[in-house]
Amino acid sequence: MKFGVADYGMNVWHGGLYSVEDRLESLRNIGFDGIERIEAISASDALERAVLYHKMGMDFATCRGPNVQSGLEWTCGLGKEYVWLTPGPLGRDTDMEAFLRRAREFTRVCARFGVKAALHNHMDQRIENQQELEMFLKECPDTCLLLDTGHFSAAGGNVVEIVEKYSDRIVAMHLKDVLLSDGRDENGRAKAWKFCELGAGNDGLNNAAVMQALVRKGFDGWVMIEHDHHVREPLVDLKTSLDYLRAAGIKK
């Protein structure tokens, strides 16, 4: 198991990413193994960034290029396991049958490269809640899951139940906690929310129990801490979350 950071929230806090080397060094110093994905503009750029990561004793899980095909090819060439499932539009207004058809085709092509396609569940996107996720996993049996605990809990889902039922489909995890400010609607969906460090939420999400269930199932993939929007220095939040996992007995 590796502990990484999905660093979108760091970019929001700082206004961007100014030095990959500086970020890798700061995350390594507080105990992380890497950042989820390399962002590259060319094959040579992807290779140079991969060399930098490994030179610094850090790693990454996937690669994103300027288009879907390049990201898939570079992820394959760099020997990584999965890419995010991005089969066209992802919004709530996307026709479900079209989304499923495109997802199956995306997954089929990924398999030719020896790479897994991983659905990332997300609020306000086509696959948001538990009913939709379980239907998707049934209709797209070869697609894997990049399970986001915060988004799934905010949508009213039972994260531990999904882990117990579909651990063999989970290729990586995004962990975050949820702060509700206006309760939930009649379907259990959060009315207003923000994401926060592990252990600081108030919506009942127990990330320790989620990870303990995964470990019992034999999971040994990437665990990414993700804070979409920080309200203080990101390294403080990220170390707090890493310490939360260690206190729960979750180790590399």
C-alpha cells in the first residue's frame, strides 16, 4: 500500500503548481509516497517528470496528457496501472445509456494497453450516488473503481458497504472527510457541504472503518488523501490526515 496526495486542493490554496520538485520534497518530508498523477504536455515531458519522481524517491499512479489517448499511452509506457475513466461528458445531464456505452468502449481500449479504466465517483457528475454506482458496476463489469469516500458519503452512500461488496473492483482510493452545513435532503444527499481533513467531518463518514475493511479484503493499492479546498496550510491538513490513518492502524 502507498500513501499519496491528490493535490488539486494544494493548487487551489497556492494558486497553482510552481515547482514539482518542491512539492514532492515537502510531501516526502511528512511521510507521503507520491502524488496521484503526472501532468505532462508531451511524451518526453512525461518521461522527464517520471525520472524526477524516482530520483527523489517518490512515485505516482497515473498520467494525464493533453488528450485522452496520450494520457493512456503514457500511463502504459510508464508501467502504471490505471487511468481515470473519461468517456466524454460526465455531467448529470449526460444520457446514462450513452455514458455506459462509452465507458465500456473506453475500458475495452484501455485493456489493449494493459491499463485499467477506473471510474471516479463524484458529486454533480453522472455517477454520483449508491444506486447509480452499483448499476454502473453491473453494466460495466470490466471497469474498475477509484472510490472517493467524501463524494460518496455526501451523496448519501454507504462507503463501507461498497468496500465489502466491490473490493475486487477498487484500484485506488480518494480519502476525504465531509462537513455538512445544511443537513440532507429526502434522498440522503447533502444539501451543502465542504470537504476537510480526515476525522474532522460531521456526516458520519468513518474513513478508518473504510480502510480497515479494505485491508481485511487484501487491498494493497494507492490511498490518496484529497482535500479539495484547504482553509489553512495544506501540509498541516495532509499530515493530520496521514496521522489519522496511522492511528487507525493503516500502514504501508
